[in-house]
Amino acid sequence: MSALGGGMNFYGSMPEAYDVKVNMQNPLIARIWADREGTKDLLRQVIDLALLEKGMLKGKALSEFIARSEKLLA
């Protein structure tokens, strides 16, 4: 794989992986889990809040988060 991918830098182009722990006892998470189709915006909001808290939400994703927040709070 390394020879096909261009040498030792092969692994540098792979996406990062993250471990995520979800508290299924949380009422909000339970609500999202119960209505998976109807709560897609809410799920995206929860994911983006976690990314924001870790300083990982930037650029276009941050702008979309702000716009979605305004929509959800209206």
C-alpha cells in the first residue's frame, strides 16, 4: 500500500479518527434516538456543539452552525 500511495507519506493523507462517547441516558440524546428521522437538525447541532467545545468547528461548518442555531432558537 505504501508503494502504491507514494512512499512513507501514505498514512499522512488518511483522515483522522475520533472516539466519541454518548450518554444514552441523557434526555436529549434519548429524544434524538427515539425520533431519528425527525431530529436530524438537532443531532447535527449536538455534534457541532461537541466540536465547538473542543475547538474543532471552523470555517464553513461554524457558519452553518450559527445559522442553524438561529433557526432552532427562532
